[in-house]
Amino acid sequence: MPYAEAEGARIYFKETGTGIPILFIHEFAGDYRSWEPQVRHLSRQWRCITYSARGYPPSDAPGEEALYGPDFATRDAIAVLDAADVDKAHIVGLSMGGYTALMCALQNPERVLSATSGGGGSGSAPVDSGNATFAAEARARAAEMERSGRIDANAMGHGPTRVQLLDKDLRTWRDFVANLAEHPAAASAMTLRRVQAMRPTLYGFEAGLKALETPVLLMVGDEDEPCLDVNLWLKRTMASAQLAVLPASGHAINLEEPAMFNGFLERFLVAVERGTWRPRDPRAPVGALTSLGGDAQTP
């Protein structure tokens, strides 16, 4: 089994296909298996690399809480690229992984061809309001995991942004719940406290996001309430970002709507590689109040 050597943990990764690399980063409730619908489709033309974050088998689960956190998550992603001998890759993440994809673009732009964040930004709130409620919920869930010694995967699968998957695809939902139940509760609790509850709000990176030139694709379900507002803010903040809103969809959009998710992603990747991707036209400024048009300049 291939592993990347990272600080305090070995990170398991898996490769499928050949071509320009795509690195997939999973959400809190997922692992490397969560990207199967994307790997099956995209590995026909791309080199798809999936991995399990620290604390998620088959990767190591450090017993020391100080070895978890959002900075470790970003460095682990780069460590996987190093271990796979990849100089630059498209980075695709969901939720927790979507946050990490954006951090990779901000902190290691020389390693990132493009960044895709699906359902990213849970818990992010304007700097002056903070994310106290989200952090408190994460810590409470972590305490319950440690008390019971298990993850109540069935309850999580019935959450307000997860029932959409249940309603659409019972078989995939059952696989999601079964895989989640296999995760070690102690490591998941530390991930909740150190990664989820302690990660800085995306609003705090406003200056860097405005200056970002890396092509970015944002995707969010229209019923993913914790992520809707922040993704609209990200679209307005980043001239480099495109936003796709998936209808009647919750949080796990890559599993709920794999064909739609894959379609948006593939179109974006092809545009980036062909050089036809463009940032937002400055003639379409954020906050424009007219739809009547400006000075006509026909090419």
C-alpha cells in the first residue's frame, strides 16, 4: 500500500488512471472511497489520486491531539503530491476537503493547477460574528463520540443536509453510513475539535482570496444551508471563481448528483487545460445595479 510520509502520520493514497493529476480530498464523514463516482468517470482521461486524511484508515490515526488541525490537513495534501511525484495538480475537495483545497491554492499556488471546493465553508461566518455555534456543536459531537466509543453514523446520515442523499439513492446512502461507521471514534473526535472547530473562517482570508489567480470552481447544493451564504460570498470575492448551485441537493453533492458534479468538474478542468478558462470580466463588477449594459465594444 502506498503511503506519504507526513509529520506524525503516514497518509494512505491510491492512484487510478493516467494523464494530468487530480488530487481528491474527502469530507469529514468520508474517506478515500468517497470519490468512487468521480474516479470511475474521470480516470479515463486523468490521473486520479485519492487519499484518506490522518485519522481515517488506512492512514495513521495519531493518538496525540496536537497532531490534528487545518494546517496539518494542508501539509498532508502537499505530502501526498510529493509522494506521488506530482509537481502540480488539480485539487478537488468536498466540505472539509474543499476548505483544504482553497488553502492549498492560497498557500501553495505553485502546486495547484486549479482548485474545486464542493460544499465548502461550513462554520465560516463574517469575522465580526465568529463561528461559535458551529465550533460548540463540533466539540459536543466529539465529546459524544468519546463517551460512546463509536460514531452514530445512522444519525449523521439523517442530518438535515444528508437526507437528500437518502431520498435520492438508498444504496449509496447505505454505503456512506457503513463506511462512516468504520472510522475510529477517537480520531474523528480529535478531527472535530482540532480541524472543524478550530479552522479559521474563510472570511478572514478575504485579501488573499481577492488576489488569488488560480482558477477556482465552487459547487454547493441549494439545500446545504450552512454553505450557501459563504459560497455566494466566495463567488463575489474571487474574480477567479465560478459558482455552480446544484438543485434539490444537500451536502454530499458528489454522491447525490455524480453525473452533474462530474459534468461541471470535467468542463472546468478541460477549460483550464485548454487555456479557455477566464476570470470574471471586469465589466461585470460585483454590485452592478443595471442589466442594460455599458459601452458597446464589439470585437
